[in-house]
Amino acid sequence: MSARGTAGGTAGGTARRTVPGAGARGLRERVCRVLAWVLIGAGTGASWAAAPADCRGLRLHGQETQAQRCFLALTTSSRPDQRAEGFWGLERYDEANREFRVAVAQADGNAGFRVRWGRLLHERFNDADAQDLFKEALARDPNNAPAYMGLALVSADGFDNRAIEWSHKALELDPKLIEAHELLANLALEDSDAAQAAEQADAALQLSPDALNALAVHAAIELLSDRPADAWLDKIRAINPHYGEGYQLIAQNLVLRNRYDDGVTYYRQAIAADPHLWAARSELAINLMRLGQEIEPRQQLELCYQNGYRDSATVNSLRLLDSYKNFVTFKDATTILKLHQQEATLLFPYFDAELKRSIAAYEIKYRMKLPGPVQVEVYPDHEDFAVRTQGMPGLGALGVTFGMVVAMDSPSGRKPGEFHWASTLRHEMSHVFILTATNHRVPRWFTEGLAVHEETAASPEWGDPMTPDILIALRDKKLLPVTELDRGFVRPEYAAQVFVSYFQAGRICDYIASRWGDDKLLDMVHSFAHSASTPAAIQDNLGMAPEQFDREFQAWLYQKVGDMPAHVDEWHKRMANLAALAHGEQKDALIKEATALIDMYPDYVYDGNAYEVLAQADLDTGNSSAAASVLTQYEHIGGRRPDVLKQLAHIEEQQGDRQAAAATLDRINYIDPAYDEELHRHLGTLWFDLQNYSGAIREFGAVAAMHPLDQASAQYDLARAYFATGERAQAEEHVLAALENSPSYRPAQKLLLQLEDQQTGK
């Protein structure tokens, strides 16, 4: 699909302040233009407004014919700003952009022209230049409320908490700014604050009973609480039966709560009301992709693209659909596993086994079975994964669940050791079960917290050890009340808050399990399945108010973490000094300081950690046993650097503990199976010698899947492992493959004779 060009590109070359996707609108634009001229020239005697606000008012009330006349009349104005508004209303975006440029050039001090130009660019996917224009407007008029409103809209698109700040500033300057109340209502709803959302929506409706987005927020509040929203939807339809944006707003809030099927329903209503609402059509397609569909999403996205709607999400999603031909699909009764063809043979045994192990564990733990097969898609390109899940690049997550569909990074999509794919898969599979069990009614904090809890329940080495950012948040008392914890995932107030919220939610579930038992977590799942609120679920299942729960949980947590938060600044300083010691000759001082730093903050296993420094110092002084002890501690805390674990395995093998060495090397497979061909070969040999023949088959199979230069020995190793298990047909297949690669390969010749003798009974 090279004709689509670069995702997110702009029309008009590299010039600043352009309108992406505005060109080549085709037959529909020409027809609309001619039709509007015909209507104006029809001499019906009807009048239309000559001001842009009046034109927009006509459109808001569904009077599209009159609105088209009004906007077309503006294009004949002597003023470039009026012409720009007219062209914008007719969806002739390039011409509107050009006229705004003229208007600003002619009146450099006019803040309003910059604000309206910025709104055009915001609508047409150019938030960077839009934001610049809003700031330039404020430089000319510091009290310009619409400029602050523009900044709020740009921030809201990025789930930036400043959207709330800018909206309030706009209202401070203009208390009658309906749009600011509507945006604040929607932001509150996104933050799961229905009371504040209703209050802001009502404020907008007091200013104007025709505040359609405020009505849509009220409808969304009802639907999110599983109450009928017909009364609010009827009010929207009475004002404008073609107002698709209201249904779109509802759909967006449903999707934000993981209610993807319900979101699709309202996206369909949005485009039924307004078939030209391309943003809703694109979002519908992307959500259908999230549910595992391909045919209709392509149709919908192509339609958007052909009609000039070419935002990054639309273009990137189309390109991603094109890439699906490069994936291999493995299906059985309970799973659908999609792997890139370049790594499918290597990854399948590992992912398939872990996927089935997760399903079996959760069927027992959650006392339920899934209604159908779960689909897991594994992306070697992180940006493809981001597009698959979000519609645009830049996603920081490792995996995302959409009901019965999971998308996640492949180990090859990240730097070795950067993430633990098996832990991620176990996390996402918890979401599959919990979203299914609650019919997608579970609050974000609980499903994320339970999934984090399940990672370390599967293995204490899984999950993410505490980062310094978490310690700083604990030191600064930045944990949110449990009733507000969803906000930490959706609209963070500081850079690390999303990660802190994952940590807090996970430790809340750890606390509940340790104090009341795993069954109490399951009881809360059942409460959320019946649409219980967080306060109600805590009161009903734990017998206390949320405020008391917060106090007792935090007392437990701070006891667990001890004085690590208080010493995080000291730890930072001493770690910097440790690096200097590591380059010196004072090994005793180095060992003493590294040991002290590990004691001070044992969870730190990330880049530049003290475990590696201490182990190397022990090795330098000839104390391999001490080095092994340190690296084993690193391993059990959750250290994931493959080269470090490989070093530990080497020491363990030198010490004669081949079982421990094999177990250590096997851990690397859950971090990055493609890390090292020689590792698979050596681990296969260890497993074979330890009579773990199934493990040997998997490892020798991984070697063969990596297309080694010595294919003959790889196939022979597979053959001898199958022979050891008595799987004669498989052994024969691989020994013949070995001989096809190297007819004179003596070990394979000998094994083939053994197979023939076995067949003839000799």
C-alpha cells in the first residue's frame, strides 16, 4: 500500500501549519460544491446567516442544507478569515488552511484568527502546529478563553492531565463557555467520576439546552451504569437526528471501560446518524480489529481513506492489515495463536505451552471456562503492536487484551531482558478471564491489579520488581485512594503515575489475598460482575469502608517496603559512587559497598545494578561460589538480563550442578527464546543428559528453527531425542533430514541403522 505514503504525513510538503489528509477528496467534494451553488442560486427566498457561528449553529441543529448555503456564502466574503470558515465548513480543508494563513499574515496581532486556525489543524490531525497557534494567540491576548480551550482539546486527545487545567482557565475567563463544561464533563467521565461529569454536563445545559455533548455525557453515564439512556438520546435526536458525534462520545467511553462490543454498537449508531462522520467510522474499524475481525475493518478504513480522512490511526491500521499476510495462524479448540512467519516455528512451542498452562490455571482458580477460543497475536515490531492496539504508534505497554483477543510484543520486539513475555502473557490471560467473568464491568484498577498479582502468583520471579520511580512515589505519599485509582491509569498527573498505579493495584490484590485469601478476590470479581462500584465491592466483601481499607492497606504496604523509600536519594548517590569504585582496584571496598546497596534496595535489578558489579568483583577475586550466590539472588528477585543468567548457568555447571544450570538457562526462554542458538543447543544437551527428553526436543527444535549453518547436527539432535522417547516416526524423519543435509554424517548414519534394526527386531 505504498500509495498511502508515510503515516501521519502532511499535505503540502514540509511547510509548517498544514492540514494532513486534506487533498484529493474526489467526486463527493465536487458534487457537494456544485450542489451548494445550485441551492444558493435556486432563488428560494430563504435567508441564511452570514456569520461563521450561525453557520455552525445550523449544522449543530441538523439543518445541513441551510448550513451548506451559509458556509458557501462565506467563501465569497472579502475577508480571508470568513472565507477560511466557509471553506472549512464545506470540508475544503486545503483552501481553508490557505485562507487562514492569509488572515494571520494580514492581522498579526489578531489572536482569534490564530485560535480558529489552530482548531482547524486540531480537527485535521496536526496537534503540534495547533498547539503552537494557541500559544501564539495567548502571547497576543493572555485572556483569550478560546485559546485555552484549544490547548485543553489538544491535551485531552493525549490523555494529558493539563486538559483539566486549561478547561478551568478557559471557564475562569469566560464562565459561559459551554464547550469547556462539556469537555470537563467528558474528562470526569473518563476518570470514572460520574458525579462530577453530571455536574459539568448540567452546567453546560443550564447555559444552553442544546448542548449536545452534555446530553451525550448524561447518556453515557446511564449506559456505563447499565441503566437505559433513551431519555437523553431522545433529547439529542429531537435537536439533531444526525448528530453522530453524541453516539461517538458514548462509544469512546464504553471502549475506555473495555466494553468493546458495546462500543461497536454505538459507533454503528454514530455512522448511521451521520455516514460522513469519518472519525467514528475509523474508530469503529479499529475496534472491530481489536475484536479479531479483518474484512469489515478494511472496508471501513478504505472508505475513510478514499474520502480524505487520513489520520495516523487510519493509515497505520490499513498498513497493518496489509502485513497480516506475513503471519502464521495455529488453531485448536481453545486457542488461536498468530505468529510472524519469520519466528513462528521457533516461538510456537513456547507460546503454545504457556498459553495452555495459563488457561488451565485460570479455569481452576476462577472456576470458569471461556466461551470460545482465545486469540493471541504476537508482534515482532513494537510499532505494529501499538497500531494494532491503539491505532497509532507510541504505545508503552507490552500487551493489551480486548475480551477474547490478546495482542502483545514478541520477545524480538524488545531489547533482550527488557520484558518477560511469559509473565506478560499470564497477565493478559487474567484479563481475558476477568473481563469475560464480569461482562466487561470490572473497574480498571481491579483487573490490572489482579493481573499483576497473578504474574507473581505464577512465579515469584515474574512480575516487575519495584523501580526507583515507585520508591519516590511511596516516599512522597503519592498513592491514590482506591476509589480514585482508575484515574492513575487514564490521566496521570506525573510521569511515572501509570507505572505506580499498576504497582499499587497489584499490591492491593496481594494484600487482599494475604489477609482474606484468594477466594475473596473471586468474590470481588462476582460483585463487579453485578455492576457493583468500588466502594460497594470493598464494603460488601471486606467489611470496611474504602477509607479504612486505604489506611490498613497502606500500613501493610509501608511495612513491607520498609525504609527503602526513605533512602532512595541516598541509594542514588551511592550507586553513582559504586560505578567509580568498579573502575578502581579496591575490590574489598567495592564488595562491601555493592553488598550494602543490595541490602538497601534489593529489588533493583535494572541497568547498572549492584548484583552484577558484586558478582564480577567476586569472580575477579576468585570467589565463584560467592558470585553464584549473588547471581542466584538476582535471578530470584526477577533479574532478566540473558547474558547475566547465562553467566550464572556457566558457574553452576562448573560447580557440578547441571540441574540448576539447565533451570537457569531455561529461564532465558521465558525472556527471549531467540536470544542465542548455542544456548538452545547446550540446554538441549543438558536436558537430554538429565533425561528430560521433552525439554531436549523443544530445545533442539529451537536450534533447527533458527536455521543454523550446521543443520545436519541440529536434525540429528532432534532425532536422538525422539528416539529416546520411543517416537520412532519422528526420529526417522529427522535423521533422514540430517542425512539429506550431510549424507556422510556418521552419527546420523549410526542412528538410522539403529532405527532399522529396531524395526526388523534385531
